[in-house]
Amino acid sequence: MVDKLFYFLKSYLGFTRREARGFVFVVPVLILLYAFPYGISNYYKASHQKSYSSYLEKFRTLSEDSLLSSPIPIALTADSTIQEKKEGKDSKKQNTTLKAPERPGLNKLAFPEATAVELQLVNGVGPVLSERIAAFRSKLGGFHLPEQLLEVYGVDAALAEKIYETFPFSPKISQKIDINAAEVKELAQHPYIAFGEAKVIVAYREQHGAYSNPSDLLHIKIFSKEWVDRIAPYLNF
């Protein structure tokens, strides 16, 4: 048998007799080394399985003994513990008297009363813009429409709404011009009346007498109804 194997290795694989002997010796060793880990693994697996089965059997025995010896079921004991903890938390809540202090609010100030400094409370209104708003409102004599705030350079609709949320709008005209006594210079100081328009108002008054109501201004052909309606709230007749 061995001679046939040596002959096969020599004839078909070109091994010498010495190489054939080495090959025959090495192959069984390699097979043993390859099979050794599987054998060890199966051994430990069987050992662990046996230990685990023994552990389960002991645990089952202890559980049965504890159930028989305990006057109160385990589940009932756990429920009681949970209930006691819950009652403890409830009692702590009931005994607590401290409350978080409420944040104090600010006094509501109407827009006509807000100063340039106070206008800076609104996010987006700085010192320059607040002074510009206050100055325009003062030159006009006050706002009678909320849209007049949009005439201030740097104020758009979104910012105007934010301003009126903090300072609610209310119409208030605190200063008016006596149209039958004011001279050209005084009339021209109003933002809605240009110098040329002021000259025409005074010249017409000197020629035709005092104005009695805003519609008298419509006798001056260059003035439209929209223009008269715009300045009328700021005039005394």
C-alpha cells in the first residue's frame, strides 16, 4: 500500500522517494491540526450546555421553594413597592408651596406718547431711526392715520407693525396751523406743504379773504382734493 502511494507520487507528481516520505508524514499532521479546533469546540460546547442545564434546574428548584415559603406573592410585593413610591411622589407634590415668579410686564404706552428713547424698545429701531420717527411726528403735529409711519425713511410695513405691537396706535394731532394767520415761512415748515404751495395759500387769502373750511382751498385750481384732505387735519380755520 505504501509502495503504491510512493510510486504514484513519484510518477504523477515528480516527487523523489524522500519527498514522498515527507509528504506522507505531513498530510496526517495537517489533517489532525485542522480537526483539532473542531474537537475542542465541540467539547467545550457540550460542557457549557451541561452546566447551563444544571443552572436552570437549580433556579427552577429555588423559585418553587421561594413561592411556597413566601406568604405574599412576588408580583404583589412589586406592585406594592411601585404604589408606595407613587404615593411618596404625590405627597411631595402636595407639600410643595413654592411657585416660579411670574415675569412682570411693561406698561402699555400709546404711540403718540412714546419718546425717541422708548421707541428703541422695538427690535430693529435704533437711535437714529427713533429720532427720525419722533422728529417727523413732531413736525407733522401728530399722526391721524397709522400708515403715516411708512412715510418715515427706513420704516417698512413689517417694522411699522412691530412698532404698533409695542406701542398701540391711536390718532392724536397735538399741533395745528392757523391757516388764516400763518405766514409763508410757517406754512412751509410743515412736511406736507412745500414753499411754493405756501406762497399760493397766502396770496389767495390776501386776495379773497379768510378761509372758512378746507373746501375753500379747492378754489385754488392747482390743489387736488387728495392734497387738501391730506393737510386738512393739521389746519385751523
